[in-house]
Amino acid sequence: MSTSSTTGIIHQATGASIGWGIAMILLGFLALCLPLAAGIGVSIAAGWIVVFGGILYGASAFAARGVGPFLWRVLAGLVYVIGGCYLIFHPGLGLATLTLALALLFFFEGVMEILAFFQHRTIPGAGWILFNGFVTLFLAYIIWSPWPNSSVWAIGTILGINLILSGITRLTYSIAARKTLAII
């Protein structure tokens, strides 16, 4: 393979990556402007993931040995499919549940970070672990205290922020790769 064709392929790949980065940033701002719609979208997507997982779980029943394990897997798969369909057709309830789960996740993460600080407090920069723990606990409180009202904004806002930061990251490293390519 020649150098010019390799350069062309890398140039094309970085161009696509730059496009994806810009799209992610725009979608992130859209999610920030419409956090409820973004949260409902996440809830529906989670419902579909549960449905497909249930179908796969039910299909795994055919690999079971014996009637009991077969029926158990079919039943468990059916419960997943029913639960996923419930999330799809009742996304508001799913969004409220996801929001509460996020608050609990942040709470336990914050506690674990604070405990980790006490194990690593002699390491330079360990104060950041403690800071992160307190910020994460604060986020848990901000989401949990007005719950279920926080369901309107929490998931969509966090999704928007994540998309913007991921898009900026993709954009910056793609531009850096393209600049490095120009030097070669």
C-alpha cells in the first residue's frame, strides 16, 4: 500500500470522525434544550434493550438441559419482554425509575469515592478523589431530593452534557490527527 493511499484513508477517516463529533455536539445541545424528550428517548431505548435481551434469554432456553431450566429461562425471558414492553409503552414511569436509579448510583459512587480517599490520602492528588466523592454525592442529592420531578430534566441533561463532551473530545483528537497527518 502506498503512502499517499494510506494518507488518503486516514484523511477520510478523520473527516468522518470530525463529522461525528460535530453531530454529537449538536445532539447534545438538542438534549439540553429538550431534556424531557431526550429522557423519554433514553427510557424507550432502555425498554427495547430489555425486550431484545428477553428474547435472547428466552432463546437460550433451547440450550438448557432438562424441562425445569428450559421453562425457567422461557419464563424469565417472557418477564423481560413484558417489562421492556411496559417501559416502551409507559416511558414516563421508566424515566422516573431510571432517574431514581441514577440518584442511587451517584450516591453509592460518592460514598465509595470518599472511602477510597481515606485509603489513598497519602498519594499526591488524592484530594481530587475526595472532591469527586462530594460532588457526586451532591449530584445524587440534587436528583433525589425533588424526585420524581427531577425525572423531567436529569437524564436528558446528563445525556446532553455527555454528548457535548464526547463530541468535543472526538472533534479535538480528530483535528489533532489531521494536523499530524499534514506534517508527515
